[in-house]
Amino acid sequence: MKKLLSILFPLSLFLIFTACEKAEYYEEDAQKEQHEESDGSQEDDDYDAGDFPTGSVVDVMTFKTNAIYTQVWVEGYIVGAATGAKNKVRYEFEPDFSYDTAILMSDNVNASSTDEAISVCLTSCSKKLREQLNLVDHPENKGKRIAVFGFQEKYLKIFGIKKIDAYEFPL
């Protein structure tokens, strides 16, 4: 009896652990799920996560509609300001601007809704950078082309960048 148990027990363990198969999770499916959750669309994308090596430069719409797991440069126009103060998200697309905690970027210099925009947090960066980019102190920045480097995250209920690692005003 002991001999039989000593054979059956390891055999059963072997069968249990070899029968377990790792579930395959395709990045394309993850992208579709992320896009469905974010804006309800089911667009076929030209990119997958593997197409964005660190340091890639993408436009705002590409940034909004693709799952990007590396740091990228997002290039677009500063089109507004936003805040999440007191747990209430508000967006401004026209002057006089009153929010200095985030800027909104878009491919369309005349964007007037968050459907075309991403948010960029200015509170997690240096005070100097915040002062240089916000529209309260520099309303002349509205309409300027900017490139921002960071990770894709949800910020102020839309896709954006929570921590700017670099920025520049391209020519």
C-alpha cells in the first residue's frame, strides 16, 4: 500500500502541474479592451505596443488610441488648461485661464473638447517647469507646439502624462 501511494502521489502531482497551462493574453486584445474602456470605440490600430520603442515621437491621437507601455515623446499644441482640485475635474479651452495644474494638448490647434486632447500634469514636475508651461502665467503658450516626454496614464479622466520627464518647444 505504501509503495502504491509513493508512486501515485508523485504521479498525481506531476499530472496536476503539467496540466496547468498558462493563459495566453494577447497585447492586441489588451489594446482593444483599453480603448473600449476609454472611449467606447473599437478602432483597428496601425500600431501595437511593440511598435513604440522608448523615445518614439507620436502625435496626440496616436497617444490617445494606442496602448503604449514605454516612455514616448508626444507632440502637439497646447490648447487649454485643466484641474482636478477638490475632486472635481474641469477643463478650459479659452482664456482667461484659471488653472495652472495641467495643460491640455491636441493635434488640432483649435481643439475645444477632451475628445481631441490629452492632459499633462504640471504638479508633479519642478516649480520652474510648472511656471514656464501653465497658461495662467503664460497665456501666450496657447497654440504653441510642444513635445512632452513621459509614460501614458489616465490623468483628469482622460489619457495623458502624469509626470513629465522632459519637454521642448519644437520648431
